[in-house]
Amino acid sequence: MAKSGALALFLVVGLSLSVAACKPDNKFVAPPPAEVSVALPLQQSVVPYIEQTGNTQAVNTVDLVARVEGFLTKIEYKDGQFAKKGDPLFKIDPTTYDAKVKQADAELASAKALLLQAEAEFKRQETLLRQNVSAQNTYDQAKAKRDSNQANVENQSANLIIAQANLDYTGVVAPFDGIVTKRLVSIGELVGATSPTKLATIVQLDPIYVTFNLSEQDVLNIRQNLANRRITLEELSKIPLEIGLMTEEGYPHKGHLEYVSPNVDAATGTILVRGVFDNPARALLPGFFVRVRVPIGLEAKSMLVVPDRVLAEDQTGRYLMVVNKDNVVEQRRVKVGQLLVGELRAIESGLTAEDRVVVSTNGRAIPGAKVVPKQTTIQAPAK
């Protein structure tokens, strides 16, 4: 029995080893190439630009002041209201100033009457002197009196002008179209007692300035490019500018160059530049931080464009992933240009129109790896 049991055990073990020896060996099977989306670069006509940051400034900002002394009787606007040029805003009690105008007018009329009498007497003495009837000293006295009364008329005329101006100052009006700030005084308050009293401020918002700084090198490049077109100084002041707020896409606000400082700031090496922009809806307010786009030249050139999101960067610079003719991924170093509307980036060099650019950003495009390219297109922004 012991022998038959051992024999059975031997047969079982031997059979198991035979079965194990018959199984095939495990081998590594490489995964299929990754599928990536590729597209040919988009070709667009692009005007070369410099992108800067700047700030908006009011074209005109004026403090409204009381130029004469008196009690404030009217406030004829609401805080923050838009006012047109000449609109009444404040009224100071005009009673005293109206009386002074009438007084000055009466004194002028009296002076004119005395001058008329003196003129008649002078002419009479002049005739008598020619006839040797009157003495020279009598003629001289008549002439002096006439001249004195004439000077008095001029003096009284000046007094009337001053009195009328003071009367006009009792009404404070808008010097230009703009937004009037909150009032700083109340009705019944004495204003202008010892010095001009600030009543409010008016700010012109349409048009509006945008100021920014250009480097000396940027200015020289712009001047060199524009010199080739031989534009006039008047045309230079009409170079188009575009701006956009931080919350806006692209540069929706259009304006033009208005001023370039004649001096380079020695401390920063920059030049102050100012543009002017129409602002009828008053969407731009003084003090806004804006992005500014300044054309280096006025003529567009054809450039290759890719989505900005597909560009990567390392210590060496910016690069793209492209798929060559063997469907192998390559890293392509490029020189980038400006960011365009639609989050597209112009490529200045390093890319050709036939390159298949990897536009998927799923991390499957690894340099040197073989892939399965899926052809797609880059969408041009809507105009």
C-alpha cells in the first residue's frame, strides 16, 4: 500500500510539471501609438504691434469755485449728473451785485453827460481862440476839463464791466460737457468770503486720454518704419491706437496718437506717449488700467498663427510640438509675436506652413514618440 501511494503521488507531480512546461512564455506587448490632434498653422494678415499698459486720464478736470462772496441760494444739479457746457449749476445771491451794476451804469451815464458838456465848451473855446476873442489859458482849461471827463468815462466804463462780471460770477455754470461730482456746500452757506470756495468738480469724459510709456528702442523702431512711408507730422499724430480693459477680450476701443513727449526720461529710458479716444458711452473712466496696442508700422504682413494655449516654455524659450512625416513628435523652437484676438499667437520664425502642429494638450505628445495624428483645423476669430 505504501508503494502504491508513493507511485500515485509521483504520477501527480510529474503530470503537473508536464502541464506547466507546455504553457507559453509571457511577453511585453507595447501599447498602440497615442492619438493626437494636429492642424496646419493659420495664415493671417497681421499688422505688427507693440503691447503696453497704460492709464486713462480725463481730458479736462476743473474745480468749480465761488469767485464772489455771498450766500448760496440754489444748487441746480444732482450729484453725479451729466451737464452740458453753459448749464447752470450753482447760484449765489445776486442782490448786492445787481445793485452795483446799476450804480456803475448810472455813474457812467453821469460821466458821459459831463464829457458831452466839456466837449462842447472845448469846441467853443477853440473857435474863440482862433478869432482872438478868448485867451490861451481859457482854451487850455477847457481842453484839460474835456480830457479829464473823457478819462472819467473810461474809468466808469471799466467799473461797469467789473460790476457786470461780478454779477455774472453769482451764477456758476459748466465750462464744458462733463460729469459734476457731489456738491461740497449747502444752500444758505456763505461762500467766497475770504478766498474762492470750492463747490464741486466737473470732469470731461468724452473724449478721454490714455497715457503710457514706450522704450527708447520701441520709439526708434516705430519712427524708422514710418519714415519709409514718408508720412507728415499731421499724419504721425493720427497713428491708430487700440486699448482694452482688463475684463475685455482684445482691443475694442479705437483711438489715435495725440502727443509724444519731446524728452526721454533719463531715469527710466522711456518716453511718455498719449492717445485720445472717443468715449460717448462714458465706459472709460479716469484712472482705469488698460492694455494698449501700438502699431510698429502701418502695413500688414502675412504671418503664421497658432492657438496660444499650445505653446510651452522652458529656460531656453518658447516651443511647439509638431508631428513630422513619419508621425513622430518633434519639439520645435519658435520666436513668438503678438497675441491676437481669439487667443491666437503670431509666430515670427521657426515654423512653416506645412508643419503639423499638435493642438491637443492632453500630454500624449512626447518628443521622439510615434503617434497617430488626427487632422483638424485652427478656427479663425469671427470678424
